[in-house]
Amino acid sequence: MSISPAIRVQHFPLSDVHVTGGPFTHANKICAEYLLAVEPDRLLHSFLKHSGLEPKAPIYEGWENLGLAGHSLGHYLTACAQEYAVNQDPRFKERVDYIVGELVACQANRPDGYIAAMPDGDRVWSEIKNGEIRSKGFDLNGLWAPWYTHHKVLAGLIDAYRLTDNQLALKVAEKFAAWAIETTKNLTPDLWQKMLACEYGGMNDSLAELYAITHEAKYLDLSRRFYDHLVLDPLADKQDSLPGKHSNTQIPKVIGLARLYEIEGSNRDRDIAQFFWDTVVHHHTYAIGGNSNHESLGPPDKRSDRLSTNTCETCNTYNMLKLTRHLFEWEPRAEYFDFYERAHINHILASQNPESGMMSYFVPLSSGAHRTYSTPFDDWTCCHGSGMENHTKHGDSVYFHQGSQKLFVNLFVPTELNWREAGISLKQESDFPYDGRIKLTITDGADADFELAIRHPSWATGEISAEVNGQVAATSSKPSSYFSIIRTWKVGDEVTFILPMELYTEAMPDNPNRVAILYGPVVLAADLGLESDAPSRTPVLITDSKPISDWLRPVAGESLAFLTHGVGRPSDLKLRPFFELYRERYAVYFDQFKEEEWAQQEVAYRLEEQRQLDLEARTVDTMRIGEMQPERDHDLQAEKNDLRDSNGQAFRTPLEGGWFEFTMKVDSSCQNELVMTYWGNDRTKPTFEILVNGQHLATETLPNLKQNQYFDETLALPIEQTQGKDDVRIRVQALPGHAAGSLSFARMVRES
């Protein structure tokens, strides 16, 4: 395959890089064991069923038994193909071959090439083919993000072809793509945009890849049609169009444009990808390298008040690392791998339970939170699927190369590299990130002339001195750059250097007194006890602006463990790497005070903390309005609504004659209260009715409406409306001649 002119440096095949030590080795081992416990026939259940064939095993639970059925099969194909490429274990190729064979049978039983596990797909795609398109964001004619699911399957088939040389996988993918072409061939540009209001994953990426393999222009043409003007056009103009939008819906769109740039060379595609990466990484990303709160992005540089149990969806970071690899291949800048390293260690590694191998959907960053993990077979979600992939490719970005002329060392992971172009093998040894000592050894091959470029990380503020066979060969004093050694390399040559790792704080951009604490690239978190323990009081730091070395010191005999000295409140804290705290409650961000400030604010701080804890303890259900996933989860239906956002929160306003309704859980054993959060919309004078299960609850005019602020109104539900029920249907309906209130959030709580 020819290399795109856009690509200046190349990644290595997974088969040429083997991780040999450290926490990533364990992560891969336990993931591989889990992959072998998965039953392919259970993932294939609905594919066979919807192709008119008899399923061979019961379906898995979670999203596989809901409307997004099938996406996990694509992830599983990729994960098994990657595991085979890395370790050449034939059991994984056998699984890939078996799944592809079953999909061949599915296509043989229907002439159109369609393969899918989603219920009611034939009806929906028939409507779409005829130009009947409806979408509220996550649904397409009532089907949950079908293009998203199709992308996962298509990507899995392409990986099966590329990584295991399964020729049938390519044929299945081509037939599937032919179905997509036939289904959409008569859609007008306006209908396309209407359809693309629904999440479509990385369809453009997989179709571009199919073109790169086959050189069939029809796949490139279809790839180009998956272009969402609403989101991508502002990015082309260097405008941040992301606040209020679902994060992981957008990232794959941009990955697809990055791949199209490599194929066609459009500077517009490149500019969108680069601006998007810069915007997300520098203006929407938390200390651990993840982004989003409740799956959505907020206003740029406004994250201090967006800390919850639903921060940092893991799929987002899985995709941001993919995008980072593309950008680095175009322009090998150390900045890209400063981000990659941060996210790889602190989010991707932290998202796996090292005992069970299970995955986190969200990685919470609110103080006192703890991570929750999926179960092996009962709650398949998007992050369960991408999580299988994450831990079968930990070596994929450690090294990049320019033919046989230059080798980039980007990550400090114990690995063995087979650099075929240069005819040499190289070994990297370290106990990183626990220790900064790194050794690189040429272990095999003929003498070779090349440049060895080693990343000087942004966090390594001291000088790095690299020795070759005990003699200084290069020094670097410039963080976030590369330093090089050029020589004729021989077997046995050793390069050694120490990465200077220090403690430092990283402040929220909108709150300089709310900080995370890091050691080198490692985010440190306070250990607040086991997750089964009751939440403790939020820790704060009374540092009086002293240097961190004055109040945070290493624990003797423990790797990357530190204790605060005299500054922790209500008591001093033990900090450990965030990725290690998989069973514990923790704190990642800390508010810093001076002693006199804390004396003035402690009472109010603790009262607000207690109010929040009480509210959370009484909460039965919450509903974030205007965000696609929560609205789908609560079966929101609407007519004549104005959907907007302000201050990073979305809200719905039923216009005259309009309404929306949704389902919320209740506690039937006690009195329930409905807490409604409204935006003080100065454009309307609301008059509306709230109904519960069709019965009148209240008429609202919001007389205490606070202009351009969010505020709460609480309504008690009659106990007879909730007795014997698990949930109720809430309806917000504008009264004649008026609009309703602008509702942003709903919370069902037990009576105080």
C-alpha cells in the first residue's frame, strides 16, 4: 500500500511492538482472558435473527439487548484481531474467522448485503430510503443511532481483514457498504443533513479506509456524504461549536476527516482536525486527559463546576488518542504525545479494573467518588466495547519511524521493537511511571545509521542527559520537544537517561485555587477509603501559597505514595496514582485556601457540602434535559419545543401549543418531590401545566423567575400518584397563549 504524502512519520504494525512489563502488560493479560470468556454466538444472536437464521445462543444483556444491539460485535472483532496481531495466539484468529463466517451466512440469506442486529431495521431503512427521516439526536426514525452501530461492525470487519488476513471479512464489508450506497443513493443534501443529526460514529472513517484498500471510488464518495455541516463548518472557520454537544458524537466525525485528508489532501479537512484537537485538549480536557461531563462538553475553559460522577466518558479518550496518532503522523510534535501519555496512563489505564478486567463508562472526578465497572456479560455499553480494544493495543504508539532513517521514542513503556525497515531490534526497559530511569538497547540486526529522537516530556522541567554506552551523547533542556542522537548503531549499544520527575499542581483554568496534583505524568489522588465506606468530608488544602515540596512528601518504602504535612483538612491525606485507586473513594481536585480564608469560609463550605450530600442521598432519579443520552434513557417525547443552551447547560422551552414529557423513577415507599431547574428566560412570560401520569400536579407561572440564572422549584407529588409504582410520566405543557418554562434539569427526591 502506498503512503500518503500527508504522512511524514509512520506507526509500526501491532505485530512489531511487544509490551514486556509494567501495568500495561497486566492490563493486556486480563483483557485477553476476558475476550476468551466471551461467547461469539451470543454476540451474533441478533445478526442471525434479523437475517432469518436461527440464533445459536441467547443474547447478551445491556445495550446488546436494547436498540443499540450489534455494536459490541464490531468492537470484539477489532479487539480479537488486535490481540492476535500482538501475540499471535491462534485462539483469537479462530474467533475472528468464526464470526466472519457467520456474517457471510447472514448475507447469503438476504440478497441486499445488509447485516445488523438492531430490531426493526428493515422498516426504518425502507423509510429512510424513501426520504422519510426523523431524528431527535440519538435516534433515526426511532432506531437508536444505527449508523453508529454499522460503523463499529464495518470497522471490525476491516480490522479482521488487515490484522488477521481474513479475505472474507473484506468481502462482507464491501457488500455491507454496497447496501449503504443503495439505501442512501436518492437522498438529497438536505435529507442527508437531517439524517446526520443522529450520531453516525465514524462511518466516514471506515468508508475512507475501505476506499484505501480497494481503490473503489464509490466508497470515497459515500464517505464524503457523512459530513455534518452544523458541527464541522464552524470548526473549519476556527469557531468552537462544541459547548452543549455530545462529545463522543463529534470525535469520530473528525477522525474520519483526518483519514480523508491523508487520502485526498484537502487542507480544510486537516485544519478542522487540528483545530478540533487543540480545542478539546486545551479547552475542554480534565487533568486525567479525559473530557465531558454527563457525556457533553461545556463552555471552553469552564470546568471547575463541572465535576461529577459522570465526567470523562472513556470512549471519548479512546477516540481522542486515535485522532492524536493521525496528527502526529502529519507533524511529529512532542505536544501530541504529552497529551497522549497523560490520557493513556491516567484515563485508559484507570478505566480498567485490574482484578476483573472490566471497564468504566465514566471516570468520576467529583470529590468522594469512586469508579464503577461493567460486568462481564450483563451490561454491554459503548465503553465496554471500546474498553476491549483499549487493552489489546498498548504498544501501538510507543514508537514511530521515518522509513529506516529516524526512530521516534514517544512513550516510556517496557517494549521490544522489530524495526523491519532498518533491519534492527530494540528493547526498552524501565519501571516507568514509577521511576524515570530508561534504557534502550539494540538487541539484534546489522549495523545501521539512523537518528534516534527521544521525547523530552512537558512535565520534565529539568535537563535530560542521554548516554550511549556510558558516554554523554545528547542533552536537552527544552520540555515538550525531541532530542536526537545520530550515529552508526551496533548490536549491544545502550542508551540510558533519567527523566526528571517532580511534584507540581495544575489549576482549573477558571479557578486557580482548585488544583490537581501530579508527579511527572501521573495524576495523584487522595485515598478516601473503600467505596463501601460512607463518603467522607471533602478534603481541602490550607497551603498558604507555599511550594508543594514544603507540604507534600514521599512515603518511605512506597512507590509514588505521598503524604501531606499539616495542610490537609479535616486531616492530612495520603496520595497515590489515580489509576491505582480502583476500589477506593478518592479526590483528584482540591480547593486551596490560606489559613485566614478558610477560617472565614469553612462554615459555609461545609454547609453547602452537607446540602449536596443530603440531596444526593435523597435522590431517586435525575434527568438532564437537552442532552441526547439522558433524554433517550428517560424516553423523552416532545412537540413544538425550542432547544437552546446557556452557561454550558441545555434547556427546553415548549412554545405555545407545545409540550414534552419523560419518565422518572420514584420511591413508592415514601413521599416524593420533583425538583425542577429552570433557566430564567427573559424572552418569555411562562404559563404552563405540570402533569403526572396525565393528572394535574401544578400550574406554574414562575413568579420568582430569576433572569438569566438557573434556579430550582420543588413540587411535592401526592403519595397516591407514586404508591405501588416504579416510575411516573412527567409532562410539561404550555397553556394557550403562552410558552412554558425553560427546563434544564429534573430531579426526583425522597421528601426531606
